[in-house]
Amino acid sequence: MNTKHYDRYEIVYIVAFWTTTSFLSAWLNAESVIDDHQRANLATQSWEIYTWEFSSHLVSLLLIPLVIWLNRCFPLTTQRLGRAISIHIVISVFYSLMHVIGMVLIRKIVYLSMNSSYDFGNWGAELIYEYRKDGYAYAELILILYCYSFIISRLRGEAKMISEGEDAKETESTRRILVKKIGKEFILKTEDIDWIEAAGNYMNLHSKDRIYPLRETMANLERKLDPNLFARIHRSTMVNIDKIRQIEPLDSGDFQLELSDGKTLKLSRRYRESIKKAL
């Protein structure tokens, strides 16, 4: 797999995947319902069934970015897992409510344009019915997100501190990181890391044109890395001091770092003095 190409166009591929699967699912479901109604001799027009299915899938599609963001805010990790599950159960209720309101609104608009009217039925009973389906759909979506995260981390190469599980002194700085990819493992020297950014439960280690996710917090990683080599430049960013080419002031009062490879990073005013001392 060409991970460099995929990394560059990841958002495009993700959007294309969800859009394509949503469209195909809506179309196949609509065709199945139309066939069932014809077999039962029900006087339901095809445009109504297509409206039901596509309105539901369209709203679900639009809610995916929100679910991804909420999952990053409340990840399902071994730490406080029960609390995270409880939060996601509550989120699934609101997810279902937004899904129902959105699809009903779309259906009413379409029916109105067809000189007809749409009746959702008894809201209390229908909301319970819809949540039974949306709850499963939400759980499946979360499962897909975690499966994707696991697979892509193995393809890109997931990093792990070598000192973990070893008799390393607490005061010693980490100098080497183990990277595990499908079919191979290799050592990444910390001096070869250009910069580091926080991404949910992970810290993305940028080395040349590669990104290696490391399951760690910013505070712990900052403590483990050599302070003479790495410095914080933002609440979610660290940089290899040796990779800094120049610093330029911005009109906002912040600063911009340019690295040796041409990459530019924002330097917050809060960390300006610490960078000056480190340089």
C-alpha cells in the first residue's frame, strides 16, 4: 500500500467511501422495499420509498463527522472505559434524535414539492422504534472507526516507547522508539523526528514524509523526551529544535517556525521564551 499517497488524500478517500456506501445502501434498501410493497400489492409510489431511504442515509452521512469528533473527545480506552461507554450511550440517544428530526424534515420538504404530505406518526412510539435501529447503527459506526484506526496504524507503523516494560531509569530520556508495521519492525531514533502533534489518544510523530502514531499523552511524552532536543511550541505541538530553520513574527502576535524541510508550524506566544532559551 502506498501510504504516502493515501496520507495525502486520506480525507478524499474517507469521504468517497462513506458517500459511496451510503448511496449504495440507500438504493439497495429502496429497491428491496419497492419489491416487498409490490408483492404485497401496497399502493406506495416509488418516489416515496426512495425518499424514505435516501433521507435516512443522507442525515446519517452528515452526522458521521460529528460522531468522529465526539469519539475523539470521549475515546473508548481501557482507562475509565465504563464512563466512556456511558457517555456514548447518551450520545447515541442524541444521535438518533438528530437523525429522526433531519430525515423527517427532508421527507416533509420532498412530499410538499410533490403536492403531498408526510405523516411521521406517533412521535413517542416512533422515536423508540427508530432508536432501536439507530443505537445499533451508532455502535456499528464506532466499531468501524476503531477497526479503521487499528488497520491504518498497522499500515503506517504504530510507534511504542522501547523503555516500556524494561528497567529504564525514570530520569533517562527516550532515545529510540520501536515502530511496528505489518510484516516488520524497525527503530526510529528520536533525533530523526521533525515534529510531534497531538491527535486524540495519539501523538503523531512526523519524520521526513512519514507519520507514526504513538499512544501517549503530550505531558508524558514531553517528560520522556530530551529537553535539549525537543521543545513545546503550542499546547498540541512539539518540535525538534535542531530542525528549526527560522522564526518569523505574525501580525497576530504569535510566531511561525520554518523547519529544514520547509514545513511551517505556529509558535504560540506562551512558548516563545522557552524556545529562545532552547536555541
